[in-house]
Amino acid sequence: MSALQSAEETVPEEITAPAPRPSRRPWTALSAWRRRWRERHPTAAHTLSVSVTVLAAALVVAALVMPNTVVRLGPAKFLRIPAEAVVGAAVLLALPRRPRVAVAAVSGVLLGAMTVLNALDMGFNQYLGRGFNVVLDWTLIGDAESYLEDSLGRTTTLAAVVAVLVLVLLLFLLLALAMVRLSNLLARHPATATRGTLVAGVVWITCSSLGLQIAGVPIASDRTATALKVQARRVSDTLKDEAEFRKVARIDAFGNTPAGQLVPDLRGKDMIFTFIESYGRSAIEDPVMAPGVDRTLDVRTKALAKAGYHAKSGWLTSATYGGSSWLGHSTTMSGLWISNQQRYRTVMASDHMSLTDAFKKTGAFDTVGVMPGVQKGWPEQKWYGLGKVYNAFQLGYRGPKFSWSTMPDQYALQQYQDRVHSKKPADGKSRMSLLILTSSHQPWAPIPKMVGWDRLGDGSVFKGIEAAGNDPTDVIADTTKSREEYGKSIQYSVTALTEWLERYGTKDTVLVFLGDHQPIARVSGNHASRDVPVSIVAKDPKVLDKVTDWGWTDGLRPAHDAPVWKMSAFRDRFLTAYGSTPHPKKN
């Protein structure tokens, strides 16, 4: 044996053994660190473990009992026993480890989805007066983002969108982890968990049977199960409604009326239909907004009377609330109840005659639209029967935007005067115009002010007014200020429209103006009606004589007890009042 071999054989084993490879699983090292920390700090570890478990349970219970409207929020709503938790515990106790963990994780994700739907319901109930429709309403989220960008700026909106996405992902993750943690707790203490589940079940049944409540809220809850039923029913009803509404839209009382029998009593008139954004009943009757708005309506009624105009006013119940103005526009013009996006798409693709298209069909009217709120292609032009449409980029405006509104109403009206109304139609025709005014669109900050009509120019005069106005973020965050500023915006829009009529109207001008919907619940109130004012203004007394039997109020301010019609009734009543002969069309 050589000396070298002897030396090799006597090398200690720990020197010749290969060095251990570093772990490829960082979480293994983390787990080892956590184990050592728990061993060194048992009291702190126990306290932390209990705290995390309690928080996990609180998160799951809160998600299970969460209401879907802001008005129902309150501590009592979260001090309830959810039936879903009792049933879920029983199921998890019966499952082996791997299925249990999988079911718990999936349940957490699904519960996160229900929580998101509840939050969307809250937002839609607050802003649109209805719940979120999982079939139809996803496209409105993009509109909401555009509104925020116009109101608060691109940077703030991007930050808000990112924050919402992070919160949603975090919610899904936390609920999944919470469910897994609670399922593991049940598995570690099966006997105690089984007894606790049985006790909770008995308590739930007892509270439900006896109707026990805390602060008017039932202790026994099945909120998530109920929400699932509501969402399922909403989807089913939406699919059924689509098919049924297609049949309804095919029937048109004036669909086959010959051109010569459409609105004969308005031939030769300068006919104008105008929608004022968010002009609702609350503007006239709410104690915060009404004093200023009513004073404006009374002053403008007297001013118009001095110029030879008279008016009659009533109420229409809008098909929408808080937003989705196009549903109000199309309901008024179609004579159909268009309360959702699917109905709207159905009508826009149909040949159901709009009120504005009736004037075009006569062959006696040129038809034009002024749409300062339209900032992209608008294929609806064909259904409305408008030969020419001026959108936000075709009115020569060089002034600042007022939040969502692309330009002040006064400027849009002056452009209508310069580009359309001051010019006589070709071939001796009359004209029918459709105007959509936007200055009273939320967030009602900043609000334009009236300037001299001869000073409007290209709109640059509004730069100082916009800069001196309120910050949208200040108004959005303050309910009282929102209501006050909303009222001021309505005063502005009504003043701009009626001053335009006083200044530029003729003996043949007939103006019909109305609101498209009530403002959001934060302004109009959680229990406000969906009514909007509607007025007909004309110099020719024969025009108003035609609607004497409607029972409307004289002037621009409808009485509280003036007749209330569904908005969908207006088209046919208007056509009938002005001599149109029904010739039904049924496909």
C-alpha cells in the first residue's frame, strides 16, 4: 500500500463527502424558518395563529352576508349566522384531505366572485337604480372608465383601475387562503368542529323559525344563496326578455302609416326635440335643488311669454335612472320600453319607426341632429332618421371641456343656430331637429356660466370660467355639494335653451324638451321616482290647443299632480295629437 493510498484512506469522511446542494424550493427554507420561529416564540406564534384564523373567519362570514345595496350597509348586516357557512363546514368535514383543500380553495374563489358581483350591484343600484346584469352590463364598465377619465383625469383613472384590479385579485387570493385555513382547522379538530357545526345549525334554524333580529336585521342569513338565485333568475329573465321583446318591437301602430298621414298638423313648423341631461323630477321638487330650479323655470316662463311663447308641461317616467341616457332617448322616440342594452340593440337594428324618423318619412322635413356628447361613430343616426348629424368634433369648439361635457350647452345651441337653424332647408321643406344637451351631466363640476351670445366665438371665452369652477373631486366626494351643483347645472341648461328660443325662435318654432332620466341616487335620493319633466313650447296657439286634453300644466314647471305617463307612451300620443293616422305594422 502506497503512502498516497494510505493518506486517501485516512481522510475523514466529512471532508470527502460532497457538499449538499442548495434547496431548489425557497418555501422549504421559509417553512423551516417559520418552524424555528414558532419554537423560539411559542406565545407570539400562538397569538398570531389565532388572530389569522379569526380574521380568516371574519372575512369569509363578511363575504357570505354582504348586502348588495349601500342603503343596507351597517354593523347589524354583518352580525349574522350564514347558512352557507354551516353547510360548507359539514361538507368539508366529510371530505378527505386533498378533495377538502381543493373544494375549500375553489369555494373561496367563487365566494370572491360573488363578493365582486355584490359590489357591482351596490354601484349599479347607487348610480343606475338597478342591479348589475352579468349578461348585458360588462360594456358599461368601459363607459364608467371613460366618465372617470373625463371627470378626474387619465392619471387618476389609471391609478383607480389598477387599484381595483389589485383589490379584486387580492380578494380572490385571500378568500381562497382563508377557506383552506378554516378547512384545515376543521380537519385538526373533527370532534369539536362537528359539535360546533351541529350547534350552529340548530341556532340558525331556531333564529330563522322565530324570526329573531338584531336592529331589524334577521340573525339567520342565507344571503349568498339568495344572491345566486337572483343572479340566475336575472340571467334567465334577460334571455327570455330578448326573445319576447323582438316580438313586441315588430308591432308598430304607425308602421304602415302613409307619409301624407304622418304629423299633418305640424307641416310647415320648425320642429325641435331636445333632451336635457339628468333633468329629473328631483330638480323641481327636492328641497335643496328646487328653490333655484323652480325660480329659473318661473322666470324663463315669463320671459318666453313676453316673447310670445307659451308652454305646457307634464311628467314622463323614464326607462332608465342615473345614467344610460340613450335608453331614455330611444324609449321616448320609439314608443317602446327600452330599459336595457339588449333591447336598445334590438330596436336600433329594427325598422320600428322613431318619432324623429316619422318627420323624415313625410318627405316634408329635413332632419338634423346636434350631438355634442357623441365622440365616435354613431350608427344610430339611421334609425333616428337624421339626414345630418353634428358630433362633438364638428362644431368648431376650441374651449375647455367641462368634465364629461365636451362643450357648454350655450355654445352648442349657438352652433346649431349658425350651422343649421339660420339656414332655410332646400326645396322649401321644413326642418325637424334633435338636440342632446350635456352640460348637466355628472359630476356637475365645473359648471359653465352664461355669457353674451355675441361673445361665444370658438368657445375660448369659457377657459377662464372652467378654470375658476369647482374641482370635480371635491364635488363627487360631497353629497350636499353634489346636489347643490346639480341644481345649478339644470338652471344653466334650461336658461341656455330658453334664451336661445327667445332670441332665435320664430312664429313656427315648436320646442319639445325633456329630461332623459333622474340624477344618481346620491343626488335624487335612494327612493326617488324615475319621473322627468317634459314641456311643449310654441307661439302658435293651435299647437298647444292640440294637447289641451292631456291635462298638462301651463308654463315650464309641471305641477306635482300633473299627469304622469310612461316615457314609452309619448311617441304615439304625440303622433295622434298632431293628426297622424294609425296603420299598424305586424311582422
